[in-house]
Amino acid sequence: MSTYFHSVTLQPNLCCGCTNCLKRCPTEAIRVHEGKAHILRQRCIDCGECIRNCPHHAKKALSSTMEEIENYKIKVALPAPALFGQFNNLDNIDIVLSGLISIGFDYVFEVSRAAELVSDATRKLISQGKLNLPVISSACPAVVRLIKIRFPELCDNVMPLLAPMEVAARIARKEVKDKTGASDEDIGVFFITPCAAKYTEILSPSVGSKSACNGAIAISHIYPELTSAMEHLKVIEPLSNSGLIGVGWSISGGESAAMLGEKYLAADGIENVIRVLEELEDDHIHDVDFIELNACSGGCVGGVLNVENPYVAQARIQNLRKYLPISLNHLDEKDLPNMLLDGELKFDSSIFSLDTDINKAIEKMTKMEEILKGLPGLDCGSCGAPSCRAMAEDIVQNHAKETDCIFKLKAKIQKVYDQLKDTI
Amino acid sequence: MSAIHLHFDVPGDDFTRAGEASGSTKKRLKALGYDSDAIRRVAIAMYEAEINMVIHANGGYCDVDVYPDRVEILLADDGPGIEDIDKAMQEGYSTAPDNVRSLGFGAGMGLPNIKKYSDEMRIDTKLGIGTKLYLTIKVH
Ligand SMILES: Nc1ncnc2c1ncn2[C@@H]1O[C@H](COP(=O)(O)OP(=O)(O)OP(=O)(O)O)[C@@H](O)[C@H]1O
Ligand code: SF4
Ligand SMILES: [Mg+2]
């Protein structure tokens, strides 16, 4: 799996090698070596926690640029509903959509429209009794990837539906082709993204092999150009076609509310998400049919590529929703098969296990526990690993040596010094 | 054959800490890349037994031995003992006090679930002396 792409990267010139990101990474995917942070690619779920927590802004998310859209004859924008929470006093989504047209897109399709279809499809699948309950939303790619590498028993509980972004991309692509007769290569479909995880999902889907999106442009990247375009609009085209259900998907609880009465649970923020998954795995959660999990606090409005404070954005979305009809997109049952995932979500056991051979893994763990007893247990991070336990694991896996622990090193130096002292 | 041995004290005076032993066992098994279905069964059976020790017997200890093909667990307490094992094994039978019922315990499903999820289960209990529960969970 060396081809796995992920979006969050380090800008080494800004990194001072502190332990802020190290300690906050929920999958222990960061190590500091020789004064710089390194991301263990396979373990990173692109949740963005390190971007949020780095005081030196040394972590950033890769995403597409506006220049990239020029590679295509027909340019399609798929705005995430979180985008609508970024503007002061916005009472009409058409202003944003018309703005996207005026900065260079030929066509817009709101992801909130696809979200309404996904909500519809979810309700249908639950009522048909076709899902493993409780079913976990597949919308947040950081959550899906977390399940894929850490929660083997929950892979079957993930909703077998494509995320709204992907549904939107497929519908928009088809509409453009039908309308213009253009070929797939001529159509560039770009998600306007609140987060890094969505870009990763486009380049390295968790299930299946190819996304119908060509890239994802950060909300923060187009924000200046877009706001200025929105201020200078000559005409506001009636482009919007989503209701309050779809727009509400951008805030935590919005997707659940669309379940209209099913027994649901909604959790946001990656640590809370992990807690829910642990409980679910141990069979401690009952009487719930649907589980909405967002890696970001507050939901997608909390994504690291937004510009506005998540709580302000949330309030704006609530406000915007007031003037919208419930839902404007309804599923035609014959389209349901087109919305299903392109395959099964398969657990990847290689990422967190000590060894693929259980006997070797047991040997390694025995060694690891032995090493751990000798470490000071301070979890200080000075060695470059997030905890003494992670350090013990790194030593066993030959990624670190015992004297990388400054206390071990000090003890060793002391010993050498004592020996020398006696000989002098 | 190699094995990992884990030992946990289960404090009887802090109800909110119940579940820590089964939780850390689960973490270790995951790090071993252990069979995921076996992990699930260990986590559930051990959790129920751990809670029982806290609710009914004022705590105790557990010893866990992990082998490549099975996990052996001993949960021991010096609580009141179980008067009638057959009765205790029945679904719905419970002597749990009201204060834990309000937290969702006391459905009388713990022991039946432990039996369901483990491959071997043996209870040694003496009134006034304590209870030992031996469980084996195999990789299927
Ligand atoms: N370690 C123990 N020491 C003493 N009595 C026990 C012990 N474990 C279980 N029992 C007795 O067996 C009964 C049944 O246990 P079981 O775990 O099936 O149900 P419960 O603990 O009462 O409820 P639940 O497990 O559903 O929360 C208990 O109510 C208690 O009387
Ligand atoms: S919650 Fe939304 S914004 Fe955050 S990672 Fe998941 S999909 Fe992206
Ligand atoms: Mg019980």
C-alpha cells in the first residue's frame, strides 16, 4: 500500500520539533526525529488535529488550486454545505453559487442536494431491514479511514452508501455530459472542501478505486476571490436546489435530524468519535439505529480548511436553514443501486499490529512490556514518540533505540562517568 | 508456545473504573493483530465479569493469558459467593441493588452473555469466601 496518498503534510522549515502535534494525534501517527515532526503516512487519517494544534503552523493540508481547473474544458464546482456558513449575513445560497460561476466555474452542483438523496436512501435501507444496525454514516472520510485501520468489527456497520460528495460528483458529471455531449476527460469536477480528509478520499478512496471528482479546492483558498466576486455580482442566478436537510449536513446532528425519528446518536470531535466507536465495539450501545460521526468538532463547519469559527458558521447555517423548504431532492428508487459503495470496506490489519505472525507479535509484545518497565513512564515526548508505550513499540520495531529516551541516555552517561571516575 | 501474561487489580470501591481491565486487554489484543472476532468476545465476556466483581463482590483481580490460539482469563474475588449457580446463570435473574440498576445494570444478562461468548466457562464459588470464574475464548 505504498501508493496511499494523504493530504496532511509538514513544512519542515516551520517545524521546531516540539511535542504539540505528537501528543494530540489520535492515531499516534507522528514522531519527532532530529528536531522535525514526521507523519507515519499509513496511520494518518487526515483528521486535521495536528493542523489545529500546531502553534507554528507547520502542518498544512494539500489540496487543489484554482489553476488546476484550467486543465478542463468544462469546470464544475461542488460546494460543500459548510461553505454557506462562511459569509456574514448570507440569506441566499444563490449568491454563493453565482459567485462560483463568476470566478470561473461553468456549472455548480450543491453537495447538499446529494446529501438529501443519501438521507432518503438511508431511510429506505433502514426500513427495508437491509443494514447491520446500528449503521454508521460513511460521510466523514476521516472516520471511515479510522474504522478501516482500527475497528475491524465495525467495518460491516459502515453505511454501504457513497458519501454525498461522491454522489454529487457522479450526478453532476452525468448531467454535464447529457447537456453538452462532452467527454469525461473534458469535465473537471472540483469539490469545494472544508477539510483535508475529503481531498485524500478523492485521491485514495477507502473503498473502490476511482472518485468522480478530479480534485478538491480548499474553502480558505477560494474565499478571498469568491467573497469579492459575490460583492460584484451583476445577476444572481437561481441555481440553488437544496432544502434545510441537505444544508444541515454541515453541522453535527444535521445528518441525524434528517433521519426523521429513527433512533440516532451524533458525536463530533475525533476523541469523542473514538470513544463512541470503542463503546460500540464492546456492544455497550443499544437502542440506536443510526450513528453520525464527524471527526471535526461541530461537524464539517469545524473542518480545518474553513475560514470562519465553527460556532459562528454553525449559527449562520441555522439561520440560513430557516428560510428553506425541508428537502428538495427525493430519491427515485431505481437510482439507489448507483449510490451504493463500489465494494466492501475492508479492514487493514497491517497498520497497528506488531506483526502479521501472531507468534512473532506475542514475542514482540513480551519484549515491549519488558522495555516499558525500564522507561520512566513520564510520557514526556522528548524521545520523539507520543508516549513511553509507543516508544517501547518503536524500539521493538527497530524504529528507535533505548538511548533516544533522555533519561536512559542520562543514566548511561552517568554510568560511563562513574566508571571513568574510578579509573582516574 | 509463547504467551502474554496480564494482571489487573479490579478495585471494588470505584465503580466508575470498572471496565479498565477488559479495555486494556482489548488494546493489547489489537496490538497483537489478534483475530477480531475473538477480541470482541474477550472484551464483552471480560467486561461483564469485571462488572460483576465490582457490583456483587467488591472487586478482585484478573489474570489473562494470551496464547496464539486462545485467551484464558481468571477473574477472582473474595466476595459473598454465588448461592445458586444454576439460578444465576438464568437470563433475567439478578440480585443487583437499585443504585446500579439506574445505571442500566442488573438485567441479569451478564453471566448468560459470558457463557454465550466464551468457549469454556467454569465457576468456583464458596459462600462467604468468594468466586473464581475461569474463561477460555478460542480463535475460531
Ligand atoms: N462475582 C460475583 N459474586 C457474587 N455474586 C455474583 C457474582 N457474579 C454474579 N453474581 C450473582 O449472579 C447474578 C446474575 O449475574 P448476571 O451478571 O447474570 O446479572 P447481573 O449482574 O445481576 O445483571 P447484568 O449483568 O445484566 O447487569 C447476580 O445478580 C449476582 O446475584
Ligand atoms: S467532519 Fe467533515 S470537515 Fe471534518 S474531516 Fe469529516 S468530512 Fe471533513
Ligand atoms: Mg452482571
